[in-house]
Amino acid sequence: MQLYNVTWQFPEIEGQKAAYTKLIEYMASGAEGDRIDGFELISRTHCPQTGSGVVICKAESSMVLFKHFAPWRAMFGVEFEMQPAFTDEEVCACHKELFEMMSA
């Protein structure tokens, strides 16, 4: 699965308040949407003072990301920026190969 950094932002306070009401219910009921096939939640952090946060996750495809995040966008207007990311091991291996190619 591909690792992703997903940053999120509420464009306005009313959506943020409504989403946190829903998040309280979501977490209390077991956060089932975090356990969909092809998706692994690693970390979800919140900065309520700015209406933003970061999710670190793994997903098999962009469709799986859509399935996980789209309901929050549709219900509360949350804006997401999704970026593929590398682990330390992956970025070192990629750059080692790149530097070897460049020196050849």
C-alpha cells in the first residue's frame, strides 16, 4: 500500500463544529470507517485552533482514499490535500539509486 500525508482544513467554523460533533459519535461507535479494506490509518492529529489537521495513512488506491475522506468533505466541507509519501527506508533507497545513476 502507498503511504500518504493528508492535510485537512475547515473553510469555516460552523463546518468544524458540526464535524467535531460527528467525530465524537464516530469515535464512540468504534470508527468503523477507519477500518475499510485497502486503508490503514496510522495517525490522525487535530489543530482545532486553526481548523486543520494531518492524517498519515496507507491506501491501495485513490478510490480508497476517496471512500474514506469524501463523506467528511460532503457533510462538512472539509478540504483535503493528499500527497504520496515515503518512509525513511524508501526515500533512502530511491535516492541511493538516483545518485548511483547520476554518477555512472
